[in-house]
Amino acid sequence: MKTIKLLLLIPFIGVLCFLPMANRVEPYVLGLPFLLFWITSWMVLSSVILAVVYKFDPDNKRSDTK
């Protein structure tokens, strides 16, 4: 497994492992309850992490055209 692909574990850990600690309504962040803000921010961060993995993964550099 490439080391860059280990970044894909970050959203998994952030959402599943830390979700019980974030399970509260207050404080409100950007007008959202904290839990909703937590889940929404991890969706955005997951997209950023996926883009970074795609950009730096050497398997994506190969061309499949013949």
C-alpha cells in the first residue's frame, strides 16, 4: 500500500471515532448545531483529502491508452 493512501484513513477516523464526542447541539457554528457542522465539515475535508490522494498517487500517472 502506498503511504499517500494512508491519508484516506483520516476521514474514517474523524467521522466514526470522534463522532460520539461531537454529539451535542451547542455551540452553534455558522448557525448550525455542532453535530451538523461536524459532519458537514468532514464531508468537505474528505473531498479535499481525496483530491490530494488523487493528485499525488503515482498509480494515476500511468496512461492506459494504447
